[in-house]
Amino acid sequence: MYTNAFNEIEFQDLWITVSVSILILIILFRLILKQSTIAKGQSPIFTSISILLFAILTFNLVAMVFSLTLENETAPTPAVVGNTVIAACYILVDVSLVMYAWKRVLPVSQVIFPASLPLLSGFVILFAVAELIRLICSTLRFLAVFHGILISYESVFTIARDALVITLNICMITFEMCVTGIYIHYLRIMNNSGLEVQKLRILSRFGIASSVVVLVWLTSIDLFYSWSVATSPPVRVGELGIDIVLRIYDLGPLVYLLIQLAMKYWLLREEENNDNERRERIATAKITTGFNQGSKNDIQDSIRDGSLIPSHESKQTDQ
């Protein structure tokens, strides 16, 4: 039931994903070029943040395309290879999301909660290892289903795969909740308006919005997997509810990416404003310094020609 419903709306979601992905890619490159202009060659054009955004966009799109292409594939080898590519792409999306959230929260965490840095870094490493195990289980399941290799263990591989998907999504939700807590705590305790503080505020506000989107998206994935292995359909949810969950499943990463582009835009705007303010201060300082230097030179010239010598000294000089 759920697989059929997923296949029905997947074609529509694919074209939505392709269209929005092209738009996101164009905007991302424009923002990267703008960042390069502001930095004036002092920082690399493609930062780790931009690379991770590009990875999320690309892997999500490739997974959607392969899912539609392999919908009716029956040949064993193409089915195994194609489904493994799809699983690998979705896993890389998850890992890229976690790494991106980790990179974004680091500046805020260093300010208010430096003790959390080893914990966050350790979670990212363990999460990547667990995702690799999930990919291995998925590949073995595909070999069992399409090639009959280790067919007696198919149910074991399926249960392990589904359990890992749900468990890792719960871990991601927990991680995002911790990240959101750091952002909220920062916004509560920081009231200054310095350059770096303002940037961290932007990171925190958009970080909270990003975490909410990820939480909703991961919840939809867990619901889909739990429904797909259920013995009876959730009657209370209804067809409309299932369709909404599947839409969120497909389009959640795009919403997340759009929020990241908005955050990148506001960060660049803040950096540009600060750069303009620095230029104005430097220009004002030069003008003030030039005026003071000119006044000093005028006074020295006046002393040399005697125009600033007091009157009694002038009389003595005349005498």
C-alpha cells in the first residue's frame, strides 16, 4: 500500500526536485561568486560549507532520478547496482546534513559551550560509521532479493536495515535537538551587537529553522518505514495523511536547502555591510589624520615666519 502510494507521487516529486534543484544551484553559485567578491581572494571560493550544500543537493537529486528509473527494473545486476546507488545517495545526504549542522554550530558552541565540541565531533564520526554499516546491510539485502545470494538471511538483512534507518534517524533528531538547544541558549544569553555576535545570531535563528525542518523530515521517514513494515494500515491516518508524509519525505531536503541559501545570503549581507562600515571608518580616519597633519604644518609655518610670536616678544625682536 505504502510503496504503491510512494510510486504514484514520486514522478511528480521528481520534477519538482529537478526544477527546484536547478534554481538552488543557480542561487548557490551566485552567492559563492558574491562571497568571492567580498573576500577579494582572501578565502577559497568553494568552502566546506558550500561543498556540503552541493553534496546534499546532488545526492538527493541522483537518488530521486535512480528511484524513478529503476521503478520497473527486474534484471538482477542492474537492480542491485541501482538500488545500492540509491541507498548510498540517501546515506550521503544524511551524513552531509549532520556534517553541515556540525560545521554551522561550531562557532556558536565555541563561544558558549566549548566542552560540547568533542561530543559533537565524536557523534559525527560514529554516525558516519553506523551509516556505512547500514549501507552494507542494504547491499546484502539487495543481493539476497535480486540474486538469491544468502537468500535465507533476507529477512535478517531487511530487519537490520529498517532498524538502522529508524535508529539513525532518531539519533539525527536527537543531534538536531541538541544543536537547536545550543542556538536557543546563545540567543538568550547574548545581547551584544558586535560583528561576530551579529553573525552568530543569524546562524542561530536560521539554525533553529533548519533543525525544525530536519526534525519534521526525519519524522516522516520514520513514519514511512514503520508503516511499510506494519501488518495493518494506520486507518486513522488516512490516504491524505500518507500522501502528506510522502511529500515531506521527498521534498524535505529542498526546503532545508532553501533555508541554508537564505542564511548564506543574510551572512553575506552582514559581511558586506561590515566591510562598508570599515571602509567608511578608514576613509574618515584618513581625512581626520590629513586635517590634523595639515593644521600642524600650518602652525609650524606660522611660527617660522613670526606670525604666531607674542607681541612683547615681537617688540624685543624689533629692538
